[in-house]
Amino acid sequence: MKSDLTIVGFGIIGAMIANTLSDYINDITIIYKYNDKKSASYHSFAWINAFDKSPHYYNKLNLDSMHLWHDLYKNNFVSDSEIKFGGDLRLYENSNKIDNLHKLINSENNHGIKFLEIHKAKNDENNLLLDNFNYAIESEYDGWVDTDALINKIKKKLVTKRNIKFINAEVKNAISKDNNVKYLELDDRHNTKISSEMFLFAAGFQTSKIASMLGIYLPQIISPGIVISSKPTNKVLNKYSSINLISENHIPHIHFRQNQDNQIICGIGSQDDSQFINPKEFTLNLYAELSKYVKQKIKYSGYKYGLRVMPKDGLPIIGLCENSNVYIVMTHSGVTLAPILAQIIKSEIVDKQLVSEIDFYRMKRFYK
């Protein structure tokens, strides 16, 4: 089976890329594992943000993509069923980070964040128990995406196109010659072999594994992610789309939001691998921490966990492998960056124009 382009991965990044390229490329094959419970898109908090992301060029990339999400909403590509804007409220218990926040707000990395009177923050979100918090900032452009809903919406659109083929499988092996992929061998019952003019790997944490089959080294660190959910409850958040609470408690940084079904979705604001030592115990502790801040009684529903993408230096890996037919997209901030990555990849693959904006993120930085 041969196509003009094969995309491996159909999380939020793969879906947005496929949606954009489907208007320009005649024959696209998409390889993905249906209902993969360990994919980053499945268990992500799905926060659209650029808060304190550095260096400045990475912050700008995130901020530009945040504005694209707002444009997509205005143009009806995404609706209230798939996205929620409203900004983020971040509350601090003590002042040990306030000096750094002043520097951030006064820097070029400021993306619409500002200090807020603490009494106003508490009045705005009066369904929460916030007595212990003394400092507040808000980020006005932030939001979140219902990744499952949006991915399914894009898939329903793409399956109607004659130039798109979906294959529910994983890559078992990759065969190359002279730096180019000859074909991918899949783990389906037919051991299908896929050849293509170009291959784009956007398979989340699995991208580095597939690349290693081709002798391509993509350094990344283990970054576990767990989010818990409550059973549907009454409305908790009045104004903001998400809340970040930074305290001196056992779990010092939690963030949460309320989805369209009025479930509360909660995670932690750090890359803490202790989550994986005993996930069930950790989630119960996280639920107990969340319950401290919500006035009404909330009932625990369950949790999702998996491995998030985290390149070793924390920055995305984007671009065509040198002298190869392989394009790599691998980034931690996949939800935030999905719209701008789709635009960039269209420029590089369809228009054959290298985008200097991503020179910071090309693989060559690991081989100096």
C-alpha cells in the first residue's frame, strides 16, 4: 500500500495536521491506535496556555498558537462543545514566588497576565474555599480543549474524504534505505506494509520508539501524567476556565477545570514521577486535596494516566530529518501548539518553504 503521505499518530497534533494537509495532498494514510488509553491526548489536562514558558521564542510560539485557537473558535472550526475560554486564575498561599511573578509580568514573556486583588478573585470564584491564599494573578487568553470531542469531530470529517485512509494499528517495524523509509510494517493481522513518499511521525511518546527503528535518536525523559475526574456536580467555576492553586500542602500545586458535563478534571502542575509509583494511592490523595477547596461535596469518579511527551531539553522537536523522507513532530505542549504546528507543517511539506521560526526546534541541536 503506497500513499503520498503517511501520518503516524492521530492525537490532537496528528488530527490538526491531517485536517490541514487533507486539502492539499492527494493521498494520505493515517496510522493510529483506536481508543489508546495511554495516549497523551487521552489523559491530558488539555490546557491552552503559555504561562512562564521559556525561552522567549518558545513563549512566543505558544502565545501565537493560543491566538490561533481563538481565531478557530471565531471561525466556527471549534465550538463550545470542544473548547472553553475564560482565562486562568492562579492563586498563591505565600509570597516566595511573587518577585519572580513581577519579573514575568514585566517581561516580554507576558501574555496577558496581571495581578488581581485577592478579594476580587475570591468573590469571582465564591464556590471555592480560598481563605489560605493571599496572592492572585489571571491569564486572560487561557482555555482548554476537549481533545476527545475535537479529534472525533475531525475524524468524522476526514473519513468522508476519498483521499484519506485510516488504519487502526501500531508500527511494528520500520525499514529504511539511504536515510529514507522504504516502508512501515504494522501489527495488524495482515502485517500490512505501508510505503509512502513522506512519513510524518506525530505519535506522542511512541515517536522516539519508532524513530529509533530508523536509527534516529530523539532524547526524551519520562513524564507521567495523571488526571482525576469527579462525577457530574453543580457548577463550581463562575468565571475562569481553569484554576491553579500553589500552596504549602502535601501536593503543592494542583490545577482543575470543569468540563461540559460538569465533571471536575484535576491534575498536578509539575512533572512528578511519584505519580507512577502507586497511581491509585496518588489519585486518592489528589482527590482529597481537591476536595479541600470545593465548598460542595464532590464524588470521585476515576482517573486516567499515561506518558506525556517531554523532549530532554523541554523544547519541541520539529522538522524534516536531514536528507530523509521523515518529518518529526514531538512536543510537550501539544494541545496549545497544535494549530500553529499544522500551519508550519503545511508550509514546509506542501509549500516547500522552510520556516525559520522553528530552527530552534530542529533535531540538529542534539547532534552538535
